[in-house]
Amino acid sequence: MTFDQCQAIVTEIRRRQGTDHPLVQVTCSGAVLRGRLSRADTDRPPSSNPQSPYGLLVLEQPGLFAGPLTFVQIASIPQGGIEELSLGDETHARDNELVGVGR
């Protein structure tokens, strides 16, 4: 996935959820990560190379207290690897599937 593709997807998810820190599901390197988008390198000013795959997404556990952060390289995310996550959806509502949630 390129920087611009990631930026477009993140912008649309933010718009739909009405927040700068939406809940997302990211598939990369055979793993599925779920959590709140804390920060994204796509928030920077436009890149000099729009086809560049370099950048980071930072996911954190949702909740009142900041949890462990998970860093995901945009270059390791395949096409269609970023999706909106809805906690109301039964398949995603289990806490142990969210990034950084301990038992």
C-alpha cells in the first residue's frame, strides 16, 4: 500500500466514525491487529513521492488509559488491509482481540 492510498482510507474511516482516532483493523504480515488509530504518518504534509510506501500507523488499546502502542509500517499493509472496526459487530467485540488488551 502506498502512503497516498493509506491516507485516503484513513481519512474516509475518520469521516465515517467522526473522530481523528477511529477504531480500525489492520492486516499485515499474516497478522490482524485491531485498535484505536493513535497516530499516522499520513497526518504529515504531503509527501514528495506520493507512491512511497514508507510511513507508520500507530495503534493503541481503546479505553480511558493509554495502553501499549503497536507500530505498523504502511509498506507491510496489503491492498484492502485497513478496515473500519465497529465494536458493535459481534465478530470484533471480544476484548482479547484488541491491541494491547491484557488479561
